[in-house]
Amino acid sequence: MKKWLAASAVVGFALIAFSVGWAARVGEAAPDFTATDSNGEVHKLSEYQGKYVVLEWTNRGCPYTQKHYSSGNMQRLQREWTGRGVIWLTVASSAPGKQGYVTASEENAYLKQANAAPTAVLLDPAGTLGHLYDAKTTPDIFIIGPKGVLIYSGAIDDRPSTDVADVNGAKNYVSLALDEATSGKPVSNPTTRPYGCSVKYAD
Amino acid sequence: MLVLSRRSILRFTVCAMLAFAELSHAQSPAETHIKLELISEQATAPPGQPLRVGVLFRLEPGWHIYWQNPGDSGEPPKVQWGLPPGFTAGPIRWPQPIRLGSGSVIDYGYEGQVLLMAPIEGTSRGNATSIPRMSADVKYIVCREVCIPGKAHLMLAAPAGAADWAAWHALFEQTRAQFPKPMPASWKVTAAADKEHFILTMQARPQVSSASFFPLEPSQIENSSAQDFAPTRTGFRLTMEKSEQLTKPIAILRGLIVLGPGRAFEVAAPVVSQ
């Protein structure tokens, strides 16, 4: 019964999000969700009240995502911020048969090989979570504050390219927003244009 | 039964060797889906006029590159010109793009083939009528379902003969026909903004049955939302959803009003808040 309620809540939120057209807007309550990670564990956003939560959309075949993993930038960010108590949820919304689709065991092998360190990787092959937040690209980033309000939505940094050389010297919006928010300051760039590959949703 | 003559075996061997040579030529993965050439419209430099050159992208069916505003994903190609002293390159003239993708992620770009022209100004010392040696370093991303970044160092191609010149000239002509044009003097455009929409009102005659807006700047309109076209007594009105990424009011909405192929018009509409 509980599970059924949770599932219908997710569907309900999705329907609301679609009908209003504003999936997840900075300054407003981030839509709650329930999703399963690559170890079979269930994560519910509202259970992380009191913590900062980062959602990072991923597709390891996408050259924009690869830029941040092959340079070690994403792993560095994941380690730094989870080390400071932030919940970092990587989300894979590629549909089966599309680039970036992963099974749980494939994802776990990749995490190990890439030395990645998110709190968890949420598997979203139906694109429910992706559409709920209207994630458009990989790597698209959302940050939710301790009160459940969306405090950042957009790009990982200010260099929309696939060039690894652009990682150094880029203004990293994720660290900037978390640095500001955790020290009680307003987020100076709360909304930016996400860049990257389109999320490979089901047709 | 399969009978192979000595000649067909030889032919097969040669083909296999060529195929191997092709593979070991170390093409970048992007180049299997796109061919690039740097071409000139003229064989000789017209005195006192910019040289007309461009980077020609030929794409495998289904693949695309991006417009100056790529839309929700991707990025426009970048060209760095290698020119002799005394020459400078102007900005790329972008032909009218098409809408790409479906669902919640919409991009703007080109399929098939596109020529990105830039005016090159300057004069050669010495023999002023010859086209100077030049190169272009191009960085691009080419996408279908997946995206592949690529780069190319292009030297100005030398056409084999008159037929090539004619074909290239035709390409330049076709490209110019796809350049967005200034709005006819008799047209008027205004834009209004409410909380969630931009409403573009055009006074434009003769009456058109459809129109779409391509924003010059990203993060102004929601690319994936339908644009609502409504004819009016004097023209039409186009209602568009604002982008969720738009956080500040904008003074001028810039972009293209596209009525059909070869019918793209530059608009810059001052925005009045309602």
C-alpha cells in the first residue's frame, strides 16, 4: 500500500508538472520523487530534508559528460561535496537501446572503473525523473536546498564545450552555488543554460 | 558454387587493402558522418570587394550540426581563420536553420549540407588578382541520436575544373538565398511579455498561413513548446512560452520569423511588459 501510494504520488507529481509546464523552478519547492539506485536501494527526495541534494544527469557516451569524467572533474566534485555532507545523486535517464542506457551491474562496474563517488546513481530508463525535472542535457545539474527548495538549475560550468582543456579555468556553477548557499549567501547564478547532449529519452 | 577468377581475387585483395588503408588513415570518428571543405566562390580576387569563401559541411543523412543558437543542446561550429597578413575575416553569415528533435529537447541547426560563409577583407601584395592561401580550423559537434565532436584543419580547396567552379558558385548562390533578410519596410513588429509568455505581433501583408520564430539568443523562449499562431486583421500574432532559464526581463526579442524555405526575416522587437 505504501509503495502504491509512493508510486501514485510520483505519477501525480509528473502529471502536475506536465500540465503546468513548470517542472522544477528555482526558488520553488523541488518536486518530490522516489527512484531506485544501481544497488536496488530506494531514494526519496523528501527523506533528505535538512541536506543539500545535487542531481546530475549523466550519459557516459555523451562527449560533454565524458569531458567531466575523463578529466576527473566530476569525481572530484562528487568527493568534495559528499565529503561535506551533500547528497549527490547521478541520474541515468537514457531509455533502453539508447546511448547511455545502463543496467545496474553495468553502472556499478563503470562507477568502479571511473572511480566515481556519487552518493548513488538513480536508474531512470522510463525518464520519469528526467521529465519531472525537465532535464534537457547531460550533464544537466539541479541543486535542492535543505528545505526542499530548488536553489540551482542549469549547466555544470560556464564552458559549453567537449574540450577537456576547458575544465581548468571554468567557473564551476555547482561549487559556486554550494559554496554560497552553505555559507548563508544567496546563489549568485541560480539559473543557467544547461549544455551538452540531449537526454536520450524514450521516443 | 562460388568460383573466383584470378582477376576477381586480385580485385578483392586490392579492395581489402584499400579498405585497410582507409581504416589506418586514422580518420576521426566524426569524419565518418561529415565531410568538410574550405571553398571559394571566385577563382580570382575581385578588386575592392571581400573574398567570398566558406566552410562546406556535407552531412550523412540523419546527422546535423548547429545554428548560432543551438537550442536546448549541442553547440555551433567555430571557425578560426588562417589568413595572410593584411586580411581579416568577418563573422559567419548563418543561413536559416531548421528545427531539430522532438519531445522536450529541441535544437536549431542544419541537415544535409550547409555552407558557412564569412566575408574575407583585405588585399594581397604583389599579384592582387590571385586568391591568397588561407586555412580554416573548424571545431564542431555532429549529432544524430548521439553526438561526436570533431575538428578539421582545412586548406582552401583547389577545384579540378570549370564544372567544380560552377557547382561551387551554385552552392554560394543557394546559400545566399537562405540568408535571413531584413524585414520588409512595410512590416511592423512589437512584442509583449506577460509572466509566462512572449506575444509577438506582426503587421505583415500579404496574409500568411503559418510562421515560426527562431530565437537568436538561448534561454529566452521554451524551445520545445508549441508556438501559437493566430492570424489578425493586419498580420498575425505568435504566442510563445518563456524559457524557464529566463530570469531577467529582456528589452528586445531578437530572432528570425520564418515563413518557409528562403523566407526568413530578421526581427528585433522591443518588449513591453503587460
